[in-house]
Amino acid sequence: MNYKIVYTASYNRRASKFIRKNPAILSQYEKVLTLLEINPFHPSLRLHKLTGRLSDLYSVSINISYRITLELIIEKHTIIPVHIGTHDDVYRNNR
């Protein structure tokens, strides 16, 4: 069963700004979103649960430099992206 990605208005604003600043990774970003819908546990996404103040979130990798943090609601097969950016940005400025 596929997962459904639910985009919030705040995530859409962050993602639009991120893609405008980083147009070269648009295809990688789209590939990650597609793979998240098909199988969020695919090894190439490097999905992992965060700790500390972000312990209610997960993170996936777009590439070595960029991440997407998200809520993963397994029982409802729902993924809610929260933040996108560099490793430091998403872990420091989340929520």
C-alpha cells in the first residue's frame, strides 16, 4: 500500500523557496517524494527517527547535503513533510 503525502501551506512555502535557491536538485527532490509515496523505508532515503526536541519527527536525505524532516504516521499511511533544507537548517530551525 502506498503512502499519502499531505503538504501543509508552511511546508509548501519552504519547499518553493528552497527549490528557487537550489534548482539543480529539483529532479532529486521529486525522486525522493515519489519514493516516499511508494516506500518510505527504501534504503536510499536513509529514513531515521530524530532524537531530542525533534523526537516526534523523521528525516530523509535528498542527497549528502539536503534533508527533509517529516511526520510519519504509519497506521494511516500518511507522511507530512515539515521542513526542507541543509542538514543544519532542518535540525536547527525545525517547527
